[in-house]
Amino acid sequence: MAPAMTDAPSQVPAATFLNFLSGLSAQALMQFGEIPNPLSGARTANVDYARYTVQLIEVLADKTKGNRSKEEEDYLATMLTDFRARLAKLS
């Protein structure tokens, strides 16, 4: 049976590049052990996956260069600066 349709406003955020980056940021922070895993509630670092997520963000930065708003540019630069510093401390 299909779920019932409602006219209630959606709680799903807009599909924007900033929201996408925000999701990657939360994922990286969880992998750094800075925020709890929403499923387990535990804070556990997984440096290999944190590094992988940072690499994905770097690929996105490279592939979207010249096609970002100032706000997106600033957010992305801040994320990468912060996450690279975190990785350097763990190395």
C-alpha cells in the first residue's frame, strides 16, 4: 500500500550545493569523532574514512571551480582548511 499523501509542508531541506556540502561536513565531523553517530549515539573516529571524505570534498572543489557562488566558495574553503588541519594533527 502506498503512503498517504499530505498537504503538510515538507521537512526535507532544499537540494542545494550548500546543503550538500553541509551533509558532507557533518559526515566528516562524525568520522573525526567530533559529533556522535546518529544511529549509535557513539563518538568514534575513523580517520581513514575522514580522509576519504576530505578527498571527495577536494574532488568536488576541483570539479566545481569557477561555477560556485561566493558563499559556496567561502564555505568550501573553510571546510577544507579545517578538515586538512584536523588530518594533519592526526598524522
